[in-house]
Amino acid sequence: MRELDIDIETFSSVDLKTCGLYKYVQSPDFEILLFAYSFDREDVKIIDLAQGEQLPEELVAALSDKNIKKIAHNAAFEWYCLNKFWKSPIEQWTCTMVKALYCGYPASLSAVGNALGLAEDKKKLATGRTLIRKFCVPCKPTKKNGGRLRNLPKHEPEQWELFKTYCKQDVVTEKEIKKQLDRIEFPQFEQEMWIIDQLMNAYGVQIDTKLVEGALYIDETRTNELIIEAIQISNLGNPKSVAQLKEWILETTGEEVTSLNKSDVPELIENTDSEQVKRMLVIRQELSKTSTKKYVAMRNAVGTDNRVRGLLQFYGANRTGRWAGRLVQVQNLPRNYLKTLDLARKLVKNKNINALKLIYRKCTRYNFSVN
């Protein structure tokens, strides 16, 4: 079977790290800038799509040819990006990153290369990251750059040519990694599981966006209320500041507090005789909670069809082969024992803070599972 090694460079105004691959690609301004490839043992070629070059018919046909194996490092990225414009079934792809993880190596291309003893200039790696920031993400408009929102090849032609070289080199590295890892057999079962994983991640999970919006609205409203109350009690400029709060407690009680960590605050609340300090510490507990971060992650990653995709990483824990959570971290959702959960959800969706306070008056913040 013939092989086709691929590496692409892309642009999108959506942040890949916080929003995930699928929302990144679904952005209307998403585009593939460079397409570097190599058939079998041939030299690496590159197509400059950003400057109007087109994929050769042979390459387009190869993307859907079941007799040609498509290979990439973190192939999920290349596969999903390319399928926005050309058909390429996931069953025809293999991933050197997954193979590396299976063999106990790290995930990134450069880290695997280093672990395998492939020479990689650190200066080159730093240059590559700089070029990605320059051409693959929006830029800040300034007087110097004419107020533009992104850098195009015409703006930095020399840097663009360097970027093309960088992209081609990734294919060279990928091919060498594959060559070395081929000494270890990758079970067909694992390959089939990876394919299922890609289809599962691409399908995604539907979420209740109205509930997410309501929860975040309530959290923001309640946070503002607590901060105002804390300022009224302490007159601190920033009641969330650990340093300021420690100093205020010292001035109020004459006792020095060495730590305001989550594990230490309950004991401080129990031992203090000052009602003001007690209340400030309770407020700190509430302001320090991270239980609403999942709602923020959902809002960031949700697509236009109200689905969140890319929630699991195949072989995320490479010593055990277990999946790892991504974005929303669905593997550690807390179990909810609230008997009136349906009512709570309804109130959150309607942003009915007063009813929530009345019914759930023991709670100062609200975190109702979306399960």
C-alpha cells in the first residue's frame, strides 16, 4: 500500500487551545495555508494555498483513495481540517502521535523526535512557534502594521518562505519518527479504537446552552454581590488579594495568618472569634470555587449546533492507554444528589436568582450538573 505523509498549517480566528479543534475548523474564516506532503520515499513538496496554489489532481484523488494510507502526527487535526474541503475517510488514516503514545513516548512531534534522538535545533523550534503566532492566529492592529487583523504572506515574504521550510521539515521529521516506530507493532485493535474515537469526538455531545448561559449569569451576579459585601466589610481595594486579606486579618484580630489555602480556611473560620473575619473567610471560600469553570469551557467550545466536540484524547494516559479528558473534562463531572434537580435547572435557565436564594438558601453559589 502506498503512503502519503502530510503536515498542514492553518489559520482561524478561534483560539485552538480554549475552544478545541472542531470549533476552530468550523470558524467561517478558517483556511489551510500550507500543505506539505510526501508520497512514499519521495522528497517533500509543499502547496502554498495562501498564495493561490491548488492541490494537484493526484493529491486530491489520493486523499480519498483507500489504497493510499494517509499519515500525520496528531492526525486528528489534519483529517478534520482537510475534510472541510476534501473527502478523506478516517479509516484511511494513521497517527504517528498515537503510535508514539502507545510506545511510551511523549505526544508532541518535537518531543518524540528528541526522545528518539533526532537532531532538532532548539532555535529552529522557537522560530517555528514564532512563525505560527505570526501567520496562524490574528494579530493586534497597530499603527505600524496599518491596523490589520492578521499577517499575510505579502506582509512578511521572507518570513513566509521560512514558514514553508518549517512546514516541510515537519513532514521529514514525521517520516523518520514513523520509520523508527515501525519496529514496534501497533495492534489492529488499537487502530480500530482510534478510528472510533475520532468519529465519536467529531460527533460530539449536545449541551443545554440556555442552562450554561444561566449558570454563568448567576455566577457572575453572585460573584459581584460577594465582592461588594467584602469591600463593605473590609474596605479592601481587592478583597480577592491574598496579601491584602492577610494584612486585614492581622489588623483586625492581631493574629498573623500564614496561609489562606483551600484546606486551611475551614479551620480559620472555626477558630476565629471575629464575625467580620469569619464572614470574609466564607466569602473567600465562595470566590475561590472552581465549580463553574466547566460552564466557561462549554461556552468556549460549543459549536453553532449546540454540540461540544473533542472531549476525549485517545491514549491520553500513555502508560495505561486510558482516555484523557479535554476542554470540559467530562471524566470528572461530580455526581448530583439534588432531589429537586429539574426545578433547579429550570430556575437557572430562567436566571431566577431570587427563587434560587429562597429555595436553596444554604447555597451562596449554584452549580447544577448538566447531566
